[in-house]
Amino acid sequence: MSKQTDERDRRIGRAFVDDDEKLQAYYRELERHETGALWTVANDIEPWEPVAHSVPMIWRHADLREPVLRSLDLVSPEKAGRRVVYLRNPRRKEVSACCGWLFSGIQAMRPGEKASSHRHAASALRFIMEGAGTYTIVNGHKITLGLRDLVLTPNGTWHDHGVDEDGEISMWQDGLDIPLANALEANFYAVHPDLFQKPNYPVNDSPLSYGASGLVPVDDEWQRPYSPLLRYGWDQTYAALLDYAKASDGSLYDGIILRYSNPRTGGHVMQTMGAHMQMLRPAEKTRAHRHTGNVIYQVAKGSGYSVLGGQRFDWQEKDIFCVPAWTWHEHVNIAARDDACLFSFNDFPTMEKLGFYREEPYLENDGHQPITRTF
């Protein structure tokens, strides 16, 4: 019999067989043939609603900055491949995931260091947290990066990164869907035959060509399934949030929120992962909602708290937290005079392509969850 104890399961259309000795013997016989009776697992594998296999978590920058920087003295990028301290959800240890099928970690590099070029099936992105002189090369396109910039390294692209000799110790958040690629048994990894790429285009040609809002080159021949804009700068992003706030009251659930988009299609930046930046106005308190798909947030600016599944998580700049699938969540900016901004990435493109995306509002208590615990 199913392990579920939901009373809704004891109805026609669900499995509610009461096992006896004959059935137990029958199950043992089926096991010998590597088979089983569907009714013993049906309610578990087809739940009434999505069941998250991750728990809401927060990783505070004040706790992690020193351990991340200590890795600089313990291992070289040549030997580590990628010198990353990854964020592990306690219920996703077996797949090294931060939330659902999403991976995240924090990487640090010294001036003059560079990591070798590689490619993989997983989509990847980076959000710059501190430092100066950081760059990435994606399929020959060299891109310089600044604080709070988002850079894409789409699936299948050769990419390497480093810090200029005259730069500063730099740190960024990595986001990938490695667990998803592995779950689908579709991952691959390759090291560039020359170890490092040589730029084949003018530096920053991608943002120089596609970074103007609403404009693309007339002779544009981009045919790849991901965005040709590989860097989304913070200054332009923040200005866009401020402009949108002048024209809109925003979302009841996310405040002023913008989606990073492919300038050619208006769609998501990559095939399997998407990203957003949202702004909570002074003292703004959003209402709760939930959706399929997992989201990992980094606080780009300000301080406040989020209520995730009834638990309050206080946050400040550079803290990272996650919202598992189908988990009620709402956000609060505690500052009375300044805005707060949250960067996030997600697996919404995958959910949408599969027809699995669904969202619903929290209707009780004027849209706010009761808080049962504070972290």
C-alpha cells in the first residue's frame, strides 16, 4: 500500500488497497522478476500537488566570505578545475544541488589567475559579487565584468574566466543546472584542446552590439538558441527598474520585477535557465504566492527578509537563499527610505517547455503567511 496517509487517497480513483498475506506474497513474487504492483506506489509517484525535495535555505555572506577566500591559499585553479565552494541543500546532497535541479556556488580568483576553458551540457551563469578586472571568454567573445553584472555561459559553449593582472581579488556566484543535465542522463564535459581560448572578436562586442534596449543590428545573423547578449550590466538593469517603477505599480508578489531576456526573441536568456532582477520599494511587503520551478536568489542591494514556507529568513546584501518548487514565499524590504534588489535565477524555461509551469496566490490572511520560525 502507498506510504501516503492523505485522507483524500481513500476514494475511487486513488489507490487504497489494504494489503493482506496473499498480497504480500504476491508482491514478493513480483520482486523476483524486478516488477511491482503500481497500486503500492501510485499515490506516492503521482501526488495531489508538487512535492519539493529541497528545503528553503539561506547562505549568509558574512559566514561564507572568509572560507571562500581561504580556498585561494589551499588549491589552485589549475588543479581544482573550478575553485568553487558549492551551496548544498541538506535534502539534495546526493546530487550536489542547491535547490531542486539547480546548482550554485561561490568562486574566487586572484589577480592574474585564469581558469582553463571547458564546455558542458548544463547551462551556466555568473553574478559578480566583489572585485575588479574580472573577465569571461565565451566562444571567443571576451567580456569584461563589473559588480552585480550577470554573464551567461550557455550550454555547449567554450568558456573560461579570469582576473586581470592589475585587477582585484574577485568573487562571484555560479549558477548551473548540472543536476538537471545529470538527471536527464544528458550531461557531458570537455576541456578545450588548447586549454585557453583566444578572443576572436573585439572586446565586449556582445554588449556593444546587443546591449541597447530595443535595438539589434540590421545585419544580425545570430541563430543560436540562447541570447547573443552575454553580459547584462548592473547600471542598465538598475536604471530599467527605476524607470519601470515610474510607469507601474509592479507585481503584488514580486514588486518591480524584470526578466533578463534574449534581445532577439524577447524570451528567456537560455534554453533551460532564466533569470530576474526585482526591486522592493522602501518598506514594501509583497504578498505570498507559489509556483512550480525552483529559484535561487542573491541580495544585490539592501536588506530585508523573506517568508519561505512560513519561515522568516533575514537577509542583507550578497546573502543567497533558495525557494523550492511549490513553496509559499513573500518578500519584505525593511528600509524606510531605500529600495532593495534581488537577483534570481530559475528553471522556469524548462518548466514552461514541458508544460509544467503553474502559479497560485496565497489567499488567506490578506496574502501573508503566519511566521512559525525565524532564521
